[in-house]
Amino acid sequence: MSKAKLSAIELAKKIHQGETTSVELTQQALDAIAATDDRVNAYISVTAELALDKAAEVDKRIKAGDIRSPLAGIPIGIKDNLCLKGTKTTCASTMLKNFVSPYTATAVQRILDADLIPVGKCNMDEFAMGSSTEHSAFSPTKNPFNYDYVPGGSSGGSAATVAARQVLVSLGSDTGGSIRQPAAYCGVVGLKPTYGRISRYGLVAFASSLDQIGPFSHTVEDSAHLLSLMAGHDPHDSTSLQQAVPQFSDALVDDVRGLKIAVPAELFGESIDPEVLASVKHALDVYVSMGATYEIVSMESFKAALASYYVIAPAEASANLARFDGVRYTHRTSEAESLKEMITRSRSEGFGDEVKRRILIGTFVLSAGYYDAYYGKALKARRVIKNEFDRVFHDYDVILSPTTPTTAFKFGQHSDNPVQMYLNDIATIPANMAGLPALSVPCGVHNGLPIGMQLVGKALDEATLFRMGYAYQQHASIPELEGAL
Amino acid sequence: MSLNDFELVIGIEVHCQLKTKSKLFCPSSTTFGDEPNTHISEVNLALPGALPVLNKEAVRLAVLAGLALDCDIQKTSVFSRKNYFYPDLPKGYQISQFDKPLCLNGHLDIDVEGVSKRIGITRIHMEEDAGKLVHQGADSIKGATHSIVDLNRAGTALIEIVSEPDIRSAAEARAYVEGLKMIVQHIDVCDGNLEEGSLRADINISVRKKGEKAFGTRAEIKNVNSFRSIEKAIDYEFKRQTALVLAGEAVIQETRNYDEATQKTTSLRGKEEAHDYRYFPEPDLPPLVITDQQLADFKMQLPELPSIKLKRYQDEYQLTAHECKVLLQDVAMGHFFTAVLSQVTSAKPKKVALWITGELNAVVKEKQSDFSNLSISSQQIADLCDAMDTGKVSGKMAKDVQVACFDSKTSVSEIIAQMGGGQISDTSELETVVQDILKANMDVVEKIKAGKTNSANFLMGQVMKSTQGRAKPDVVLQLILDVVETL
């Protein structure tokens, strides 16, 4: 892409000023996908016709002076667990390989209303369960900087398409780090907003009390704009928040003086790779040089976060995925003698191993006699984690840590040991458990692979995260990665 | 030992379909009888990404039911997922309330043969209904070639009213369900139709030797679709379970189906086949909070309960127990009665009640209609009752006027005029007629004078004949006796 180094917001300005058109940029995005996606595999489906039609429509409006948002005309990738009317929403699963959604998710509708152009549905781990996008029924997505490495997951396609500059912005979903971890592995910005900030209506549920939609971009600024477009109460989602949505671009000020940063000791020691740690320490130095302060604090409850997450998320998933029963719109087995057999076989054939593993875990922890020992206990741990965040936020404005303990791992590295893969989410999961906003920003490179840092904020205080992230991007110099493309 | 040494222990779970226009968690219509799968949404279909949104009207109706049954309305209640697979349950879980229901600790007073008894109500919770499976090629899924799923009913709002095991006989069970039905109909939260399934009772039955404190093993009876079936099913279960105990065999905890045709219960599934529903709090719905203000508003909205109304009818209107029962059991008739009362000027409530429960009810039944669908207005009946009260029409004439009122917008006074002007009770107008008749029948007059007062009936008949039946009988009789004296 000739205009590749521009941010989405800068590129949008060029469209709005008549220097380029949405159709031209959309065609460039489609060309880029056509040229590179056989290697990256960021997309499960490409919605070329829909995209070009919409782009032409938007160009007409822009010409007539009707600019519906600061990002009007910009192509965007959408994770394939977000419903877009008339297109396939597969969740990267055989179960839904032929499911065409008859309705559009609220977040996607708001993106459409803002005149962004959906170019395709991005690859992911099946039903958003995984940290590598290896668990896709439609082949893994590859890390654009080294094809031997995973892009992270579950929103690996959404991260990779932005990293590969097929598009400059995309949407993902984050249940236990599924936006931030791939953002870190792919060297892009990824935001998980406060739980309830963006409606989940039309997001295929993994774990309802943890799922949240969020943006990917190269600049914090672009993510701030995207959040402004998607956030706000939706009567279709009873858990979406009523609170007014600030204009997040107002938070983009290059001034962090006086801000107090907490660094959890639990995510700042032996559990983290030295190179990652060094990058994050360097980022802290940058903040100190800009007038912020930091202290190491202990957040012991983080130790319980991973275990309780792997009870709560599978428990909710076991119920959320029960609707895929072979009766209505899902894969149905070709032969069955009874109702029970039809349901069992359809599910056995339609789900991949990781999904089955989590359904089994979830079913087990909710079973009579085990509920209190597992689910009940996990809910208590969740409250303890929330309380610990509250305590820290009493004294600090933001919590900073590495987004992941390592840089991207190789394909197959954790295939035999799922728990090792789950450990990737050690830094990201606490924010989901507490419903807090968290932003991953690229902060370094090691061996040609990106490193990300995570900023966790108070509930509804995405503004401080944007301010911190924006200021950092103005001052930090991170080596430019060329990628394998 | 014999049957007489045993007693029944019964607890009843009643599902009431709430009278909401839309479903419990989506805006789809609750209309029945339409083409299959026409009242459905992404929520009923459990499409990927669909989310439930609680129907506020359903909450209002559930709270009203709780208040009417003297429950403690919980400030915070929680919806849970009840997990099981079945094609009529598209999500694979039913959204219900489990450990934190909306209403707790209520009761209903019943009356069986003059003896009143308080039946405890453990809880009332809200939940959604399932869809319907239509089996093809057989009556049940066993043997069917295929089954068709209709989701029109899926997601309809229900409340489940769970009683304490306080019921001790089939008659009490019937009275309890009848009482519930009357209440939910009166407060307009449910149609209360057992036959059509808008009210469904599952009956938990066990037996124990009289005097024992511990409960026996219970069986749950489903598919009891009429009051008669409730009694028959309980009678059958009592005999079945008692026989088992007497034979030294164990009663098995199981779910049994009542068959209307054979009047027997048969095993549906045993305890070992019982589901582990894996309940957990529904993460898509925040806890249901009822504020003090809302609760106060709901209390204001609660209509007069049948028990209070009964007492008022007896005390203020001097209605008999039977009249009260008729007026209370048919809610539409009761509403009509109330409407007529508000429109009469002189007729007494007792007279109005008598007319409506008697003459009008008879005609409505004859027409195979009902009071919710009347083609006669409350104003017409009010005017008719007043006309009788003021002597403008006789009871006999009133029946004819009533017939003419049906399907007619014509006022009662006009109909009376068309029929010749109504009853003549004016003494001066009637006196000339009486004088003339008496003078023409002096032989009869003499008989009366001789003490044969019955002979006055003949003269009365003559007067009626000459006035085309419009003369007011008691006025005529008095006139005859007065005029006889002067002759």
C-alpha cells in the first residue's frame, strides 16, 4: 500500500479532502489481501462485493459533504464471531461453516453507520478459544513477521491483517486476552474496553461475563476513534452500560505528568522473559522521563486469576455452545438413529478439540457435587481480584505490565500441553475477571518479533489508557519491523 | 392395615402463562394458533450472538401474583440457566430462577366443605416456556418417523408457583388449584385455562401412615389438564402407592404421566434418568432489582382480591355464598356485574346480582356465548334492572326486553315503548279498568264478598287481558279488593 505508513485517521482525512477515495483504498485492501493472504491467512471470508458497493456509496456521500465519522471510507477487518447480515459468521468452526447471519451485531452496525468498509471476516481460534489461531477449522493465521510463529489468538486474524497492513484497523473480541495478546505478538495496538462499554449483541458468545469487543490499529489514536464509534448503551444487551460515552479523541494529549503507574510484582519478575521485561522497563523509563511516576506493587490475587478463569469461562461456554445442537442452522451429522445420537454426533463432528476440551471442563465444574468446589470458588476468587484492583486504583491511575510473558511462540509449541498455552494469558486475564479496560501498545522487538506492554485502567477510564498510549507513541522509538511479506 | 391408615402428602407446582403481549426475553408476539414458527426472533431461535432482554410487563405481572399470594417480594432475584438438550429448547438451556427467586413465603387459604385451611407457598419464580414438538407418524417421539419443531411458544413468560407439601386430599388439591386460578384471573396476570395449558399443574404425591412425621417417597404427576383429572390422578396414585407400601414394596421416586383416557398414571422417567441441570447464574442478565418505589406502585395496582370481594359482596350487598361463587368464578361476569352496578340509579346490588347470575347467565349460556364476549351492554342491563326496580316492567316483561336488547343498540326505554309502554302501576289509570271488569262480573264479586278471595285471581286475569299484561299485578289486586268493598 502506497499510503501504508499513514494512520487510518490520516488516510480518512485524505479521502474526505478528495485526495483519494474509499473505493480506491478498498480496492487496495482487497488487492493486498489477494496478494498476501495465501500466506498470512488472516481472513476466513472476503466480502469484496459488499465492500466495494459500500465504498462507492460512501464516496458519493463524502462528495456530497456527508461525512459520517472521522473514519468514514476506511476499510476494516471484522473477526468472524461478529455477525454481519448476509455474510457467513463461522467462528472458525466446522459447526458454523455454512451459517449466514440474518442480522448484524450492534458494534458492527455502528461501524457501518460510521461508513467504514468491511472487507472481510477475520480468522480466529474456533469460538475464540485459544491463544494462537491454530485452533481454526480453516487453517491457522500466521504471524506476518515470521510465518513460523503464531500471531496469537484468539483474534489472530484481526491482529495479523493490521500488522500486514492489508487494512489499518480491525475488530476483535477479548475474553481472556484475545485482543491484547495477538496485538502484542503482531506489534499493533489492541484495546479491550470496560465490560459493558460496547454491546455484545451479535457477538457469538464464548464466556458472556468476560467477552468484550474491541479495536486493533497501528496508532492509539485510531483505536480511540473506533471506541467512540462503537461504545454506548444498547437496549439489546442487558449488560451494556448506560453511562455516557466521552469523545475519546479528546483524551489524546501528549502529557502524562503526575500520573501514577503501578507495576504488579507478579508480572514483573521470573515469570516474564528477560527481553520482554527489558522492553517494558524501558517503556517505564520513557514514562518517567515524561513526568509520570511508577512503583512496584504486589497483586497476589493474580495468582488465582488463571485458575478461576479456566473454571468460569468454560462453565459459561459449556452453556453458550449448547445451542449448536444440529437441529437448526449448524452442522448436522449425516446419519443418526436417535435424537440423542443426532445431537451427540453433530457436536462431535462440528467442534474441534480445544472447544470440546473446554465444554468438558465447563460441564464438569457445574455438575452436581462439584459446583461449590469449582464454580463457587472461582466466583469468590473473581471478587478477590476485583477488590485487589480497587485497592491499587485507590492509589494509582494505571497498572502497567508486559501484555504477554514472551514474544510469539512457534506453531505447535504448545500443542501437547494446553496449560502451557493458557499461561500466555497470565497478564491479560485479570482485567477480564474485573471487567476493566486494558490496552496493549507495542513497546519493543526481540529477534524480529514484537513485544507489547499492557495498560489497565479504572472501570470506564479508557481515556487515561489512550492518553498514556498516545503520549508513549509520540516519544518512544521502536524499531520498524518489515515483516516476512 | 388398610387404606384408612394412610394419608396423602401433596405439594403442587403450578405454571401460569403470563398475559404479556410479547415473550419474556424478546419482542416476538405470544399469539397462539398461528402458522408454526411465525412468532420467532433471533432470541427464540437461539441464533449465535442473540441476547435476552427481560420483559418489564412480565415482571410486573409476576410481582402482582406474588403480592396476591402474600409472598415476600425479593428486592434482588437472579435468573439462572437450567441446562439440558432438547429440540424444543433452542438455547440448550432454559432461563429460569433457581436459588434466588422473585417471591418467597406466601400462602393461599382454601375452603373444603366449610373447613378453611392455609396452604403454604414456598416460592414463585419466573421462567421461559419451551417450544413444541409435533411428532409425525406416532403419538410420541418413540416410533415417530420425524418430528417438527414449532417455536411460536418458545420464550413465553411463565411463573411457577410452588406449594409447601401441606395438601392432604384430592379435594384440597382441587380447591388449591381452583383458588390459584381464581386469583390469577382476578388480578389479570393469567388466563387460568387448565384445558388450554395456560395454567399447568404438576402434582407431587407421597403417602405415609397417619401420625408419621417423615415424608414418603414422592412421585411427580404431569399432564393433569382438568380439575377432574387432578382428583382422579391423586385417587389413583393414593391407591397405587398405598398398595405398594402394604405389599412391602418401595415407592420409586419418579416422574409419572397421567392418562386421561385410562385415568391411570404411568412412569415417564425414574430418578436415575433425572437431569443434572447444572444451574448457574445467567451472565447475560443482571440481577432483577425491585425498588421500594416499584413495589409500592405494584401494590397500588393490585386489584381487589377474590377473598376480599367475597366478604364485601356478602356484607354490603347481602349476596348468598352461591351468588358470590358464581360471580367470582367467572371473572368476566364479575366485571360485568361491577360495570352494571356503576350504571344503575335505583336497583339494589342484590337484585342486579340475581338478575345477572340468573336470567342473563341463562341466556348467555343458551347462546353458547360468555361474558367476555357479550352482545348486550352493561348500560342496557342497568336500565333494565332500574325499570324492574321502579315497576316500569315486570320480571316477565324484563325477560322479553332482555331478548330484544341482544345484538341491538336500541335503548331499554325505547324497547319498552315499542312493546307498548311497559307496566301500568298508576292507580288512577287502572281503577276505571277494574271498575268496568268488576261491574261486568258481579257474580264473582259476590263470591269474594262471601270470603272466597281466591276468586280475585279470575278478575285479575281479566284485567291483565284487557291491559295486554301491562298492569302491575300487586297494584291490580289491591284495587280489586278495594273496589269490591264499594260495590
